[in-house]
Amino acid sequence: MKRAVLAAMLAAPLLGGAAMADQTEITATLTDIAAGADRHDWQRVREAFADTVTTDYTSLWGGDPVTQPADELVAGWSAFLPGFDSTHHMVTNHTVMSETGTSATAEADFTATHRIGDGLWTLGGRYSYELERSDDRWKVTSMTMTALWETGDRGLVAKAGERAAGGN
């Protein structure tokens, strides 16, 4: 009995270390999406996603969730986000809700700031993620954004799209 208790006590830090490593890797994956988008580092963004990804922005735009190849998602973002003078997607309070070794769920809060000239649109809310382990890395398979508040000019989104399409 003593041996079993001792073995369990000695293994606990190792198991905790593995769990902490997964949490750190999952948080890094989520950060790669936001920071990569702000820096227009599209390869960094793409590497954070599985080959197929479902995105759900219905709380902001209505419609339905979209499932598509990650390459198409990233191509859309890369053709649109550069239309802003700057963006800042701050994703914080990362919480791994579940993790099985090959799949995980996580949540995080966000504030997304978009600027064109003196115009500003800021949005805040929460993301819910589903991830899978692939090639020794955590990748997002699903991302649901829940908008909780916004301020400023939402019309900047259309303006950014026009500017990006026009090469500005």
C-alpha cells in the first residue's frame, strides 16, 4: 500500500507537467491565430488550424457557421484584414476546458480593435475552441465567437474590404 501511494505521489508532478505542457501548447496555438492575423503572418495563422475548420461568427453577423478548408479561411482573412490601418486582437484568460490527449476544448476572452485613420471599431467577447492534436501540435478544428459588446463604427469592416480589394 505504501508503495502505491508513494508511486502515485511521485507520478503526480509528471502528469501535472504533461497537462501543463498541453495547456501551454494550446494557448500558444490560440495566440498564433490572433497575433499572426495582426502581424499578417498568414503561415503562422494557417499552422494553427487543422486542414478543415468550422468558424461561427453568427452572434455578430447572423447566418450560419461555415466549415471550409483552412487555406480558404486564411486566404479570406489575408485579403480583408490588410484593409485596416491596424488591428489588435487581444485574446486572454485562456482556459482549457477539457483535454484527452488527442482532442481538447478551450475558451478565451477577446478584445478586437480595428482602425482606419481616426475611425475605430472595437469588439469584445469570448471564443470557444475545439482542437485536435496533429503532427505533435494542437490545431483548431472549430472556433465560435460570441460577441458581448462593441463600440465605434462597424462600417469600417466594409471600408476595409473595399480598401483591401483596391490594393490600399
